[in-house]
Amino acid sequence: MAKYERTLRGDFDAALRYFHEGILNGSMSASYEDESYTMFAGVRCCVRVYERYSYTGSNRLSLTLMLVGDGEELHVSAITSGGSQGVFFKFNTWGEHSFLDKFRELVERYPG
């Protein structure tokens, strides 16, 4: 498992669309699985799950994206999981880190 978090500024809907398109366009095997959306007292939160095939691990892995927005203040968190081939220990986690690195590049290029 690998995790990346960052605080940004911008429009919640535009940021969510930017990350969604970037993840799906970042890998030909990437797919959008599902989401959960909620809002309390004006604070918005969307959690989305994506999957992709890992050629290095010969299996599928997931990226869970959480975007929280309070006005133009945004917080993004992404956690990757899967892609391991061990029964009791995690082996071959390169795919997780690769998926997360692609997302990290998206965040660093975020035009906000």
C-alpha cells in the first residue's frame, strides 16, 4: 500500500473532473469502479475507486481517491492497494507505487 496527500486550491468540480480524466487517460487499462459523495455544512467529499492492470505484477490493483472541498480549499488523498503476490507478506508492490506516482504527477501539474 502507498499513500499520497496534498492540500490545493481550486474549484471542487473542476479538480474532480481533472483527476478523473487524468487517471483514466494515464493507463489504457484504467477503469472507474464506483464513488461515494456527501456534503455536510458546505464541506464536500467524494471518494472514488479506480483499477488498472499492473504489467509488472501481472495482476490488477486499485487507487482510492478522496477529494474534500471547503470552498476553494481542497484536500486530496490517494491510496493504492493490491498488486501483491504474497500470501502472508507483500511482494511485487511496484505496480502500486507506479499507479500512485502517475497520480502524484497529476497533482503536481494541477492548474488550480
